[in-house]
Amino acid sequence: MEDHLAPLSNDLLRLAFRGLCLPADGARVADLCCGMGNASRLLATEFGAVCTGVDSSEVLLRAARERALAEDLQQKVEFLSGDARHVDLPSSSFDLVLAMGGALTYMGRSEGLERIRLLLKPGGALLFSDLVYLDAPAPPEVVERLSEEIPSDPVKPLSLEPAVRAVFEEGVFSFETEDSYRALLALHGYEPVFAFQVPESAWNAYYRRAVLSTREESTPFPTSVRIPVGTDELAAYYCWGGRWGLAYLVGGARLSG
């Protein structure tokens, strides 16, 4: 069962984990804003990792603990209640820190990257996923070439409709582009290992699950936890241009030096 609260899949998550070349068994992992613990449970089950998840939602933590118990993972995973921006975890203790589902945006990207750097062992890895915009400027060389050869049709940046920004930013957040995310990682002492945008099929599968989760008959909590996607977000993505201007970025990086 996939419990992602964002457009991701277990197959893509496995791909990302393998790309980081974690220790063969017993890697220590901190999962910030862990939600229902899907990433931690997958790491423990398939990669032999020992994971500590942190989330401020008791609803999601209850679901995470129930699933871990059902999968007999009590010795491999623990889920702690707390705000990922402030929770007390031991410094220089983790081979990998997860900041999935926009955790860095929630924490404040610069503040979050610095906090994670303190948690990681030397050479430790970060895996993050987050929304990004697709309106990064074209390279200057491309702009110059096109302006010379097609002066009547200059390069135009993408422009998201205000409704799309209102829905996804919620009046609180702002997002990077892939290029600016890479620059931010370098600024805070990380070397990017890989980055990929999830395919449209992952978005479609996520939103399909979101729709179905609102139609299922009510079941005792926490056997079923609804994916928190409203009609406004569906419309912003499919009808108002979000799918042409937004991407979901998965990135891996290691501490420099």
C-alpha cells in the first residue's frame, strides 16, 4: 500500500534510494515530516535501514505506527511527535535525512538545509522532494541566438495563472525552480547527486487515489486516511494550467567534503 501524501510512487522512491548508494544494512535515517511513514517503512523493509520519523500530526503518526506494527517493523522504525523545525535529534548521527513532500519548504529551505547538515554524518546524504516551478529563464546564449535569428518571436517565460499560485502556495509558500534548488544546495554545502521530475503518470495516479479516497465508505481510523486534495487543487492542476508550469522534483545530495 502506498501512503504518499504527494505525487510520488514506491518505484520512484526505490530508484532514488538506490541512487544514493546507502550502506548495505543498518543505515541510520531521519525522516522529517514523515507523514504516514511510507518512506521509512520501505527503507526498513527493503534496505535494512533503521529509521526515526518525526511529524507534528498525531493523526498521521497514529497511522504510521499502526502500519509499522502490522508489518512487524517495531525494531526498525520509530515515529516521534514533534515539529521538524525544532525536534531534538542527535547531531552527526544519520547516514540519510529524508525531507519529502515539501518538508524543506515547510521548514524554510535555508534553515532546513542547515539543520539537516547538523544531523548528518560526514558524507551523509539528503533526499528531498518538493514542488518547483518550470519558469526558469532560458540560458543567455539561447536567448541571444533566438533574438538574432527570430527577432519577431522572443523567448517568453511561462506565467502561471494567479489561481494556480493561490491554490498551491496557499498564501504562505513560494517555490524554487530546479536550477535555483541546485544553487541553494551548493550554497549550504551539498553536492547534488541526482534530480528528476516525477512523470505525469505519477501525478495522475496520486490524484486518482485522492478522488477515490473521498468516495470510499467510512472505515475505522486509522485504517483509511484520506489524501488531503480538494477540488480546487484538481482544477488548478488539470484545468488552469498547473500541469504546464509545475513539477514535482526529487533530488539527492551529499555533504561536500
